[in-house]
Amino acid sequence: MTAPGTTSHRDESPAVRLEDDGPDLEPSSWTRTAVVTGGAALLLLALAAYNLTQGEPDASLSEVWRSVWSTGPTDGVIIEILVREVRFPRVLIAVMAGLSLGMAGVTLQDSLRNPLADPYLLGVAQGAGFIVALNAVYPELTPPLPLTILCLLGGSLAAALVLVVSRQAQNPVRVVLSGAMVSLLLGVLSTVVVLLAPQARASALFSYFRFVIGSLAAINWDSVGTVLPWFLVGVPLTLASARILNLLQLGDEAAAGLGLNPSRARLWLISISMVLVTPFVAVIGPIGFVALFAPHMSRSLLATNDARRLLPVSGIIGATLLLGADTAGRLLFFPVETPAGLFTWIIVGPFALVLVGRLGKRAT
């Protein structure tokens, strides 16, 4: 069974063997990968522990452990409820969403060969956002389906429109430019839906505005159950597509010579990215800059473009960024809570702007 976008023919040329064995065969590079991965994972675990223990009231690590793993009541009922029913599912969603965003960023940037590509530039998030606005204000106009499915349909239609406008998936620049235009159009349509909302349905706009900012405040175990199946499907498929990403980095002609259909491969990778991103957009809203910045941070730390290494490390960094933003939003101005999406703009945004400036200088 062959990977999507590839042929059954296996070229035994040195280039293919090099790709199969990895672009960099030095043991020191794998040691560096292990150190970076381990360090990022430890930082993520420490941040998760801090998030679970801090708040009103604070909890000790032993109380958190008992609350999470004990089937019966703990000594402190309030602590048990807060940790098990509020804090723990929120941490899980932040980790899963950040992991998905980081991996989706690598997938889109490498497949489109554009360092600024992310799910929001291709209109996926805007398509899901338009469906959320329509469902909040005019629910009778949307099919009676779960919001996650509606967002997946909205993101899929937006991505399909991008490909239709670009006319082909073979030209990465055209795809990105088409995505920017479609994103702008869907953003305007969402604004029109909100502005034309009847006064009797004004209260429904609160959920939409919270969605637009990007917040984890309303997360519960139902939210985890909603996104978990998509997460368990999207992550393995993305990791399994690492070889396709490495081949696309060689250029379309070289990739085609090694048995890959670049257009089909990009369609496959964009589809995987939608599976990774749109369910979380339905639950927490659009989270900016994580999918853009995490891959570049991973490349700097690993000093490699090998997707097999970039995908997991970028996912862990994305999870750390989003969990850090949610932790800051929850605790920094306590008891007032600031949406995590706002903090990703504040914390990650300036670094992303510096990144864009550096990439612009390289292009000139």
C-alpha cells in the first residue's frame, strides 16, 4: 500500500535511499533532536502542572494527582471538582489544539513551500468562522449537525474555493494568494452576518464574539470528547506524511521524478490540515500565530528541515505556546480572565512580525 500522492514504483536511486534513511545521517543531529524534544516536553509538563495547581484555590501536586486519577472523592471536594472537571480538560484541549496547530503549520509551509503559510492564510479558519456566525445568528440556515461537523464543512468549502480560484494546487504562490483573498471575503461575510443580526437574537452574538477572540474558558469534558476522534485521526496521518513533505521540499520536478504527484500530495496534505485544525476552531475559536511561529522556532532549534523531526517538535512547541497563553490569560489578571487568543497575539505576535521582517530581507 502506497502513501497518498505516490506511485507504487520504488526508485532505488541514491536520492531515494537518502530520503528513506533521513536527510541527515549524523548521530549528533539525532542527539540534538532528542535534547530539543525532551527539553520542550519537560517545559510543557511543567507548564501543565503549574496550570493545574494554580488558581483559586491553589492545589498541591498530590491533590491534582488524586483528583485526576482517583475514581472516588478526595479529601477536598472543591479541589476535586476544579481540577477534574474544569482545569484538567482545559489543559488537555490546550495541549491537543497547540499540537495540532504546530503540526498543521509545518504541513502547510513545507507542502506549499511558503514560510508564511498557516491554516488561517488559506481560509480554513475563516470558513469555519463564517459557519459559526451563521449558526449563531441564523441557525435555521445551517444543517442540523454538530458544530464540529459544520466547521469542518465550512473549512473544507473554503479550502475548495481556494483551490478553484488558484485553478491548480501545483503553484504554491497562487494557492497562498488565493487563500488570502478567500479569507478576506469570508471575514467580510461573517461581519455582514453579525451586523444584520436581528435584535431578538443579539444575545447569540456573545458566543460568536468569544469564538472570534479564541477562548478556552468554556471547555469541559464534552469539548474533549468532541475533538478527540479528529485528533487521534489527524495526528497519525500527519506523522505518516513526513516523507511526502520531505519530497515536496525538493521541488515539484524532483518530487515527480521520485514517484510523487505534487498536486495530489498537496490536496492530501491540505485535507489533513483541515482535519487537524477545524475541530479545534469549532471548540475554542481561531488562535493566531501559533501555526505560523512554532514551525520556524522548531527549525531554528533543530537546524534541519526534516519533517520527521519538525512535526513532533513543532507540535510540542505549539502546545507550549497555547498552554502558556491560556495560563497567562487565566491567572495574570485574576479574577478577570483574558482570552488565550488575545495572549497569542500579544506574546507570539511580535516574534512573528520579526520573523516576517527577516524573511522579507532574505527574499530581497
